[in-house]
Amino acid sequence: MAQPLQQLFPLIRRSGLTGWLAGQYRYLSFAALLLIASVSPSIHDQATRRRSASILCCAAWQTLPGYLLACVLLSAILTRIVAVSADSYGLSHLALEAILRVFVVELLPLASTLFVAMRAVPMAMLHLAALPGQPGAGLRDALQYAVGNAAAVVILAIVGGIVSLLVAYPVVHGFNQWGLPAYTRLIGQVFDPILAIAFSAKILFFGIAVGIAPATVVLDPRKYDTGQREMRVMVRLLLILILIEGSFLMLRRF
């Protein structure tokens, strides 16, 4: 038994598995450092807070008009399509519930996350890629982007959800008040305490992923050019988002 194991270890070394595991450990260690630093008051001095607010403004506030317009249009179109389709099958009373459960709960947080990521990743890499490739070297600089981008995801997801809730009602019921009590009751039924906690946790994890993933570019080897580094960061981020969304869907089954 010992001889096959001795033959296996050199193969593992040659295959690069140990190097890959070591790289993943560095990423996890750096992510843990960022999470700890984000809740450490001593690190958030005035300059760090000012820079984090500037990044938040670039990632969320400057893109807010276009994001809200996209939310209004998508919410109105999808609500109309679902309402017409449900009415043709005699299920019009389920149209709004389907919109809340599918669009607001599932699709909108992911869309908000990708919306921020498309703007945050290039902006973060433009500055962080020039830092030395050590976990502690660019921690304060990486923390500013992590906090700003994470806050942008949370803010846009919440604002987009509220806008979608406001748009869905007039599309189905029109501009009158007779369906308002039933609609508010439906929102309370859909967002029960368990789903509300899970939904909030998913948005928070999405924000953490978008905040940390671009910051890990400081650990990438310098042999990669800008395009390769950006591609690696985006693939890393997409895998994390898929893992979070898949975990959320699995937990809802129990």
C-alpha cells in the first residue's frame, strides 16, 4: 500500500495539484483578512472611509439612473408577459406571486451583482494590479474596494427590489387602490421570516463576493497581462456566485 502512495505523490506534484491548492489557500486567507479588516474600526480611518465612499459612488450612485431604468423596463415587461400568460390559463391570481418569487427573489439580486461587477472589476484591477503580490501588501487598498463594491451590490439590490414591487402592481391592477390590500398581503406571504433572512443573506454574500473577488488580483502572478487577470477574476467571481445561488436554491428545498 505504501509503494503506490509513494508513486502517487510525485504525480500529484507534477500535475500541479499542490500548487493549485496552495493558490486557493492564499485566496481564502486573503479573503479572511479582508473580512476581518472590514469589521475592524481601527483600520477604517478618515482616508479609508473617504476612499470607500468614493468607490461606492462610482459603483452605485453614478450608475443608479441607468440601473433604475433597466429595472423599470424589465419589471414591467416581465410582469406583463407573466400576467397575460397566467390569465390565458385562468391563473391570473398567481401572476404577481410568480413575479415576486422568480424575478425579485431570484433574478434581480444576481442581475444587480453582475451590474456592479461589470463596473467594479475593471476599476479595481486598474489600481490593485500594480500592487505587490503579497497578502498583506495591499490590504488597506483592497479593503477600500471590497467595502465600496459590496455596499454597492447591497444598495442596488434593495433599491431594485423596491422599484420592481412598485412597478408590478400597476401593470397588473392599474392605477387604482382596490387590489392594494391583497398585494401587500401577498408580499408578506412571499417574504416570510425564513425567506426574508435567506434573501438578505444571499444579497450580503453576493456583495462580499463582488467586493473580495476583484481584490484578489493582488495575489495573481505577474506573468499574466491585464486581460488575462481580468478574465481570471471574472471566472472566479462567476464560480462563487453560482455556488452561492446553488446553495440558496438547495436550502429552499428543505
